[in-house]
Amino acid sequence: MDMTNNEYDRLTKKMSPNTKLYLTLPKAFFIGGLICCLGQALFNLYTFWGLNEQNARSVTSITLVFFSALLTGLKLYDKIAKHGGAGTLVPITGFANSVVAPALEFKTEGFILGTAAKMFVIAGPVIVYGIITSVLYGIILYLVQLGG
């Protein structure tokens, strides 16, 4: 079927549902807020148990990543994300989900060519550009401190 770009644009607009921002924005804010509240509650719990602040932050992040990976593996994270939208993508839990989901999707292709090869399909560019930016920032900071 040959279509012009204008015909294709009209067809996709016709078939795509309209976003109801008055519903999706509050839900994303609420779900993202719940994730952040859970993180704060975990941090408070870990400091109550005697961890210093730095260790409590680390253990809180690890716990949130673990829960996100677990919920992704149990196919529950997608159900939460269906309602929470960007509220589930922004925190560290969204990053963990972006690593685990492709790994699970391609596990039928085997451990090496499936899970291991596809694990960082989505998160890989974030890791690469995050590392590059960190290195550049470190070099700039070093040069500024060297001159000052």
C-alpha cells in the first residue's frame, strides 16, 4: 500500500487515542510521589536501624532497584507503569525496569545471545553517555581547581 506522508499522518492521528492530561498528569505525580515516599521511608528505616546517612542512601537505592527488578520479573511493574506513566520512569526504579525488561523479553534466545546481549539495549546509551558526561565533568572540575 503506497501512502503519502500526509495520508500516513492523518491515519496515525485517527488511530491514536487522545491523551487525557487531566487524568494522566495527576496519576503520574501520585505514583512517582509514592515511589519517592517509599524511598524516604526506607531511608528512615535504615537510619533508624543504625546505618549512617551515606550507607542508608546506598542501601535505599539498592532496595528500590531490587523491588523494581522483582516487580518487572513478576510482570507487575508494567501494570503500575500503565497507570503511573512517567511517574514510574523518572526515579531509579524506572532505570532498573529498563535494564530488566529487555533481559526478560529475550531470555528465550539463551543466556548469552538473549539475556546478556539484550540487557542494556535501552539502558546502555544512558550508561555510556552518563559515564562520558561524568568524565568530562571531572576533567573540567580538575582544570578549574588547578587554575584556582
